[in-house]
Amino acid sequence: MIDNKSIIETIQMIEKERLDIRTITMGISLLDCADSDGAKSRQKIYDKIVRKAENLVKIGEQIETEFGIPIIHKRISVTPISLVAQSSSDTSYVEYAKILDKAAKTVGVNFIGGFSALVHKGCTPGDRILINSIPEALAVTDLVCSSVNVGNSKVGINMNAVRDMGEIIKQAAYLTRERESIGCAKLVVFGNAVEDNPFMAGAFHGVGEADCVINVGVSGPGVIKSALENVKGESFDVVAETIKKTAFKITRAGQLVATEASKRLGVPFGIVDLSLAPTPAVGDSVARILEEMGLEICGCHGTTAALAMLNDAVKKGGIMASSHVGGLSGAFIPVSEDEGMIKAVEAGALNIEKLEAMTCVCSVGLDMIAIPGDTPASTISGIIADEVAIGVINNKTTAVRLIPVYGKGLGDRAVFGGLLGEAPIMKVSEFSSEAFIDRGGRIPSPVHSFKN
Amino acid sequence: MKAFITVIGEDRVGIIQGVITVLAKNKVNVMDINQTLLQNYFTMIMLVDLSQLEIDFKQLNDEIKEEAEKLGVTIRLQRQDIFKAMHEL
């Protein structure tokens, strides 16, 4: 029999330290739903999603009850819609977003990702239609998430897409101006996007994937923090070991849930994503882990090193615990979704420049950052370019999810509610990137991509 | 299928009996019981076998939760697999 201490430890992790399975995400290929008639294509999309995901929520809840571990989200990711929709002669893909929203509501999931385009080297006409449809699509739907990949380590950065995305983010902010520009919280701009990410808003089902898979994202910042409370004052050797062991346990729970969900749904298991995903709840913060290591407040000097070690140790512990690791797998540092990050910004300890440095050593990027509503599109594009460059040069995924909150400026707050949390408006550079962004074209492939 | 039942709460007369009654009624066999008092808190861990169970897991869980409320303690029913996964290689 397992010893009592271990049983009580698991229960404490779940009850007090907020250990949870953050998401079971079903990836569904829609490549077989293309049709020259847009309406027919959308019917095929709806039918396939509802057929495949019919039992996703029910089975998720069963597993939750039987193992006694909360599964916060049940979600769906689909093939990037630009690839499916461009067979049609439609000139807007907003109707595709609506059908995704409807299908998601029918099966009861809380988000559906994949209103996406992969344009790291160039845009097809369909990609362009999709990108132009994003602002309205996010304004008229509730559950649809969108992402655009604008660069990768193999081909460099599509600076035309970077430029366009600055404008698209501004439009999305304007169209949802009555709701704190929340449309932008459902839109991610990627460098090196991964095809099996279960986390929103950036999840989509890549073209190299099977017809249908189950990916699981684990979480548990509170569990790591609590484990570190027991090694106060010890060296980093001890801290790293403690994180590894804890990450191992968390990931094993994720692997178990993934295997079980895959078996019951009759859908192959894809990956476990070993991410530390914070929520705005107290005790579920990545910033507080860094502070537990000895930083007065997240954002002070030493924060990047602390995060680098955390990210690395989580992977080392998690990789052995799962048969297939994938997705983003690292610590997330969203601002509005992390109680400690919010406090650090309010205290003036954490700014966008420091966050950018932190994104060099963790997954994923500048995430859920509210900026002034009057930020020029070219400045947003400049931020995207910087962030994607970090990813392209360092062979990692980076992403930007900025919310230029319409009508708000420094000193204001944006309140998104729920897991999206709330955030003070953060300062961006007041100097212009416009002439740089106006150049367009492509930043060439980095030299380290020439390996053949 | 095996599961752990953990009972945590303030010590009082009849906790074990209350839990066992629900289990017996539903043909749940108790394989092992471990009971301690931790800082005045009654902690009981039972390993049970659910292979003869005639109702579904959720129904049993609901009945146990109902009993927990009557007894004023917290009771959890969780499949053994979660503990094995997290604590055994």
C-alpha cells in the first residue's frame, strides 16, 4: 500500500496548492472539410467537430471525479482555418469563426483554437482573407481563439505579416472596445508556433498531426512554490532538485489523465505539455515561485536567472514522467493571469523590457499585457518583431498577446474577468518604430538554420 | 478497480461506522484501514476494492459526500491510480 504521507501529499497538492490538470484539448483535423462551397465546408466542419468531441466534456468530468483532480478546461484545437477555407470562394472567413463558436457551444467546451494562419514565409490569398477576418471574428464570437505564425527559425520572419498584425490587433481592440478590448486576449502572434499546443489562445491542430488526438496541459505553480517553502535558504542545487521532483509528480498526474482520456474517447494520445500556467487566484502564481527563491519582488535583478532555472528544472522533471512531451512545455509568464506579476507591475518592479528578457528563457512570450489604447500599430509591430526575433534566433517558441485597451492609458486598469484576470496598463516606448516596420519584406533565415 | 478513501476532520464517535455502512451497502470491500490523530484531526485512509460495486463511481462518491456532511468531516474517494502515478515509478 502506498504510504499515508504520499496520499496526504497528493491531497494537499490538489486542495491547498491548486494542483490541477489545466486542459484536455482535443485536436481535430479539418483538412477533409474543405469545399469550393463555403456553406458546405462549414457544415462539414460543424458535423466533424460535434461528432469527434461529443463526449469530450462528459469524459473529462468523469475522470475528474474518479481521480479527484480538477480538470479546469476541456478544449478543442482545429487545423488552421486558412488552410480549410481557402478552397472556397468566400472573401471573408467570419462565418467560419461563427461555425467554430457554434460547434464549441454545442459540445460544451470552453474554447476552440485554430482560427489561424501560418504565414512565416508568405501569405496565400486565403491567409490574407483569414488575417483580415480576425478582428470581426473575435468580436462576434465568444469561444474562438486565433493565432498567426509570422516567423520561424528555418525561414526567418515575414515582416509584412508583422506589420499587418500590428494593425489587426488595433482593429480587434477597437471592435471589442466595450469589453476592455477583450478580442485581443484571444489572439496570439507566434514565432516558431508548435502544432500540438493544448493551451489557449494559441492552440491549433498542425498539418503534421493525426486526424484526432488528445493533448493534455498540466499546471501547478502553487505546488512548486509550496515545495520550495520547505527548502528555504538552501543552495540552488537543492532548489533545482526540488523543482524537478515536484514537476515529475505533477506530470505523472497529467500523463495518467491523458492516457485515460485517450482510452475512453478512443482517440490517440498526443502529448503532455509540461507548463506552469498561472491563474489570477492567490497561490497559483509563477511570480511567487521566483520570489520564493529569494527575490524581493518579481522583476528585480536575478529574475531572469531564477526563471531560467525554474523552466529548465520543470522540463527535466517532467520529461521523464511522460511518454510524449510536447506543446510549449515551460513556465508561462502572463501578466494579467498571474497575481504576483500584477503586483510586481503595480509596484513598478516589472516592466515590458524585463518581461522581454524573461521570455528569452521560458515559454512563451509577452503574454496578456495591457498597453495604452493609443499605442501606434507600428509600435505593436515593433514589439512583435523583437519577440519573434528572440524565438527565431534562439530556436524557441515566442508569442505576443498584447491588449491595447481602447480608451485607456497609463494609470488605468483593464479587467477581463475569469481566468484572463486583470492588469494595469503598462508603458511602452514612446519612440517610433514606424519607418522600420514600413519597410516590409522578410528578415532572412538565420545562419543556424542551414544545417543540410 | 481500487480506490483510496480519505477521511479528515475533527474526531468524534461514529465516523468509521458511518463510512463503513455506506460502503457495505454498496458492496465495497475494505482492504486496508489506517487511522491516526494528527493535531486533533482524525485522519483515516482506507484502501477499498470497487470491483463488486453495483452503482457507478459518481453515485458512490455522492453518497459518501452526503455521509461526510452528516458526520461533519471531509471524505474523498479517489481511484488508486492517481497516487500510484504520482508516487511510484
